[in-house]
Amino acid sequence: MKATVPTRKKIKLKWFKSKCKFNIDRKIEVQYTANSVSSNKLTWEAVIKYILVKEGENVDLPTNSPMTLYKNNLPFLFLNTAESIGNKIISEELIDDDIIINDDIVQIEEGEPKITFEDAIQPKEHIEVRTSFDLISRKINIENKLNYPIELVLDFKQTKEVTFVGSEPEPSEIEEPNYKFKLSIPPEGTSKTSLELKAKIVKRVTKIKPEFIKKFK
Amino acid sequence: MLIDPKVKSIVIFNGGGGIVEREMKLPVQQGINEFQIQNVPASFDPNSADIKLEHLTPEDKESITLQQTVISLPDYKNAEQLIGREKSAANSIISYAIDFTRELRENVLNICEASSYRMYFDMKGTFNFIINSTKDGEIIVKIIYFLSDVRIRWNTTLQVNINEDGKTAEIEGFIVVDNQTGFTYENVELGFAIFELPQTPSNIVDYQTNVPPVGLRQEMLGELNSLKNIQKGPMKRTQRFKQLL
């Protein structure tokens, strides 16, 4: 294209205009550690990104190009692009402040501890290792504060310490170690997901070996 | 002979800088013909500067040849001194101008603004070339050079109008060219490339580091990406527009 680029000025040129499919990708990633799984209350954040599938020729966009979303001819959200692959333009990921997630403990069933010993630094001492498998129930409450329905994916990722036992509702997709729940939440509505988890809890206590404990007469 | 070939095209990099192509038809006389190109910014890369001859007839290939190019950049310290003097003169104009509210205001402001933004890269570089010819004739000369000036760059801006169904949209893409250099490119063929010049003292704002520009091509061939210091900041939060009335 031909244009005049004057000194110390900005010029704006039309590049392309086309129709596109507009997809919203919302997800909540949940992952616990042996410590956090028994917390009374946890909060998570919903991450949102927009995926535009453009019709016609592919365009290469530099990363971090400003993007403005308009609804009813009014600007609705200002964000940047993260990448463009083929005919897909993908926005950066944002934390969705209109989705509130509360994750509360419901119940802990402590398992029978298995006691083993390890050597300590001091020869008169040893480390008592108490390993138990606790069954933990948690409830994740997701609140949609928007005035339109949303769809999102709750993605629970199990770890070597915290594994999945069951859930209500059942996961929509299992691809270990990920258990995905596809949820639809009505406007200003909530969605509840209960998780049954097994946590490997290991407690270590350094103790004096019994043979070295002085007995008082 | 002083010549000012028209800028035919410029390919601008999104990270700043670009490739300039200039072209001109020149008369040549038998013997040595020396030409001096005007309006070459000091941000041009001497290592990548190139002259290409386009002969009008096949016979000219033997008779009209490029002998050599002579390239140099202005002395950095002297240029900085000159710029400093210009800036102080501009300040004096603003301070002492009597008739600063009438029709001259716009012109005075333009002069002063141009001076205050001027830096080393806005000075002129020397780009001469010598053509050897065994006969009188004409030749088309193409001059190509890189600009290692991050003050000329482009980016895109997208407008996405979401339709009522919420599943389709209309996307409009714009290219915004930001030229903060002291040079105007009039009616040129514009090209755009996704490319980032290495962030070295040669092409970032030099006036603070006092480091004169160095060759660009070698830098470009180097490990471009290793020079990028990408640090991810905290994730942004949505701030949706909520209409009250």
C-alpha cells in the first residue's frame, strides 16, 4: 500500500476487515498440595481468553497488539493479543473478576497412620515418620456475577500427594492427571462441584530413641 | 553531483527500524561520475547499505559499472554539540519571541519542536558512490539501506464488534505507523515486517549512553532472541465497560 509517513506523526491505515467466529475460553485450574488440601477456605481465579477464528486470508499479528472488544457499538474490554496462529487470533489471558470461586473444606477423614523410622543426625535420635492417607471432601462454589450465562472448564490436576477419588458431578473429561468439568452457569447464578480427594499426609517428628530415654526412679 | 533519489519503498519493522529503497534515473558521462546522495539519515547502517545498477540496455552492462561506494556517519560528539546548540536556540526563541500569539505561532512551535526532538539519528549520513562509464548514457540506480532507528515502527490495533448472538463478530485490523524520526516519507510503498532489532546501545536512544552507532547486519545475524529480556508481569484483570445510562 502507498502512503505518506510524515515526520513525528502517527498514521493509521486500514488493513483488513472480515467476519470471525468469537469463542470465549474460561478455565479454573485447581491443584492442591498436602498442606493446602486441608485448608478451611481457598480461593481460585478464573482465567479468560478470547479466540477469534478469522474468515479469509490468514494474518500475522505481532504479539501484544492492542485489541478492543465492542458490544452494541460500545467498547467493552481492552486487552492485547497473545499470538496469532493461522487464521486464529488469540488474546492474552486475563483474570475474570466477575467470576468468584470459593473452595471450602467439607470433611476430613483421617486415615490410620503408618509409622516408620528414619535416621536422624544425632545417633541417639531417630525420625518418626507418620504416613497417613486422609480422605478429604471439598466443595467448590463458582459464582457468575455477569448478566449473561457462561461456560467454563474447571480443571482439577492431581498431584503425587493429592489424588482424585470421586466428584459430584462426574468429570466431563478425564485425561490423567487432569479431571475436567465442563460447567454452564446461568447469569448471576452459581455452580457447585464437590471433590473427594485422597491426600498423602506425611508428618516427621525427631525423637530420642527409647533406649536412650532416662528413666526416673 | 548531489542527488536526492525518491524513496520508493520502506519496509518498517514492528520492533523499530526498517529497510529503505530509493531509486533514480541518472545521466552518466564518459569517465568517472561521482554522486552524493542527500537526505540519508545517520541511522542508516553503513554495513548493509547497497547500490544496485539497473542498465537500460544490455550493452550498458559492460560500459557502465559501479566503481565504489563511500559511506560515513557524522561524528557523534560534534553532532551532539550541534544538537545541543539547536535546542538552546529553540528555547531562546520561545523565551524571547514577542509575536508568539499570532500566525507565526504554529511555525515557531514547529521549528522549536523539531529541535527539541532532534537527536543523532536525525543528522545526515554520507553515502556517495562512483560510477565508471566508457560512454555517455543513463542508468537507474537503486539504493538500499537499513534504518536502525527504533523511533519508526508499526503496530496493529484490532477492533472486534461482537454480534448479538455472542458467537460471531466482525474484526477490523488497522496498522498504526509511528514515525518519530526527523524524516518524512512521501507517497512511498509501505511494507511491514515482524522483526525486532537487537536492543543494543546502537539503536536505542543513544544520547544518554554516548555510544556511537555500530553496524547493524552483524547484530542481526547474531542471537536475536537471546537479547530479548522477556519478563512476564502479573496477569491483568478484566475491566468490563459497564454503561450506566
